[in-house]
Amino acid sequence: IRENFGKEYLFKGKRKYKKKEGAQEAHEAIRPTNVSHTPDSIRNYLTPDQYKLYNLIWSRFLATQFKDAKIAKTKVWIKNGDYLFLLEGEVLVFPGYTIIYNDISSKDVILPDFMENEEVSLVNLIPTQHFTKPPVRYNEATLVKVLEEKGIGRPSTYAQIISTIQARRYVEKRDKKYLFPTELGEIVNSLLVANFPDIINVNFTAKMEEELDKIEEGKLDWQNVLKKFYTSFLPALEEAREKIKRIKIEKKEEFSGEFCEVCGKPMVIRHGRYGDFLACSGYPECKNTKPILKKIGISCPKKGCNGEIVEKISKKGRKYYTCTNYPECDFISFNKPVNKFCPKCGSILVEIKSKGKKYLKCSNPECDYIEEYSDNKKEEQTEEVLA
């Protein structure tokens, strides 16, 4: 910092940060091993995603050792009869750490020079009307933020919470972003809240997380904590078992076009906690089920295998691709394979995304071959024609 930006930017002494409430501090900070390796100096050796990630880590690490930015803020109150009008201005006096992010932009709001008790003329009055809007639906990021604020879960469990509520169809993602509760989710929620009011609430969950932290720190005895919990939970559970009846959500059966090989009746698409599957419409007399194989039109690249690549969903809700001959064939990929092979090593290529564009990358982890996806060029040509 002293060599590249000047000593006036370097924070003097040692920075100390307050421990975040609930933080377990079990992991070392992610930081560059050599700060002299600037992002631009090694950019040619990194993929686009690697560069963005390294630039984020390097800049954040360096920014913590800069002096704070200084901003001069001004408020001017203008009185007109019984009404007060407020003007706010701000000017960046010293950029501090923002210089590392190239964030010295023209955001300054410079006010005219005013004198106290000075009379000003009304040039124009623009009446505007504002309406309150309902809060925006949660997406994965904003839901994690609320969980963190409420003290529910820990960084190591946030991803599992988000994937579980989607895999069990309690919520569904719409517009590729926002989470909406499903009918099943609303029913499960109402039943749990009605029958376990002392447990299904934010305060209980946050308190339980706090007690678990204290057990880990050796400040509480785990047996006493569990005994206290189960003393009230078990009676509530037994009462709920007697009160709650099995609820069936009536949905129109969706025929798959296949027939049961056991009894000959049509197979229908059912929805389970781990995704969709095929079941015999003759249930409960016939209990035949089988997975839905979503083929992508590509043969398995493994030598000697005559299977096809199919798309599946893991128990955690993650999409992956495997062979129809599994477990005899162990092919698996979390990126979608394409019907094209690597010119360097012969392995099948898979789709990856970076900066809003698609690329084809070799599936062999020991091979670094990558090429731009042909669809990107078609989209660019279409945009030029439209322009």
C-alpha cells in the first residue's frame, strides 16, 4: 500500500474487529499467499471465473489495511411557512480504501453556497405521490441474510437449508430467482406451527443454536440440554400424532405414456421428496415404481458402455448427469455434457458458464482445454441484426 498508493493510505497500527454474534471462528480467513501477485499480473494464467474470485479476495484483503474513506456530508433545511424542505449533499474528501475498488466516481452531490437565514426563491414545486409496496419475495441470497440476522443456522448449514426446502417442494423457484411457497409447504408450515408453537419459532431456534455453541465451548452439559428439550418435546409429539391426520393433496394425475410392466396399468408421474418418479396408477394394489430418466440425447462416453446420459436431481436438489447403466458405469458430471470431444485428450466436453456466456470445457480434470460456445456467436450476430 505504501509503495503503490502512498503512506497516507496505510492504516497505522493493528485493526481489530468485533466478533460477530454467533460466529464460530472455526476457519482461517481466505487471503492471498503473496499480496504482490496483483490480479492483473496473473490474469493470463486464470480462467475468467478464477480471475473474478481472486480479484475479490485480493482486493478485500488489501482494503482491510487501508485507512477509512472520509466523506463530508451537509444538510440544509429550508423553511417555507409550516413546511420544511431538506437538501443533502456529500463530497468525498479522502478516498481511503475505496481507491482499491476504483470506486472514486462522480457520486458527489455538491450543494450551492448558503448562508444561515438566507432567503431563497421558489423556482418550481413538483408534487409527487408515493405508494407503499409489498416486500419483495425472498431469493436464496436474501433468505440466507434473514437467517443470519435471526440467528438461525450457521454458515455451514445455510446451503443445506436452502436446498432442503426446495428438494422437498416446500418452496419453488420462479423467474429463475424468487422463492414461492407451495401448497405442500403452506400445509406443513401451518401444521407445525399449530402443533409445535414452542419449537417452530425464531426465538427457540436461535436459543438452541446458542446453547449448541455453548456445549461446543464446554459451558453447558449436552445431556442436560437434551433432557430439557425432550421433556417438553415428546409429549407434544405424541399429542400431534393423535391429532394430525394424514393429509393428501389432490392433484390431477399426469400420465407418462408408459405402462406398468407388472400389471399393465398406466404409469403416472408422482412427486416425492427427492424429485419426480413414475408410479403405477393401480396403487395401492400395485406398488411398482421407477425413476424418470430424462435423456439428453448423448451416448455414454465411457469405453465399452452402451448406456445413455440422463439428467437427475440429487437429494440436495442439485442437478447432475449420469449413465443409464449406473452403478455398472460410474460416469457422472455436474456440468451438462455435449456431443463433442476434446481435441487434446479425447474426453467429452461439458458446458460451463462465465460472465453470462457459455463455454465448452474438457471433462478431464487433468486437461485445461476450453473453447467458446458457438451459441454465443449466434446471439451476438442476432443482436447486431436487431441493432
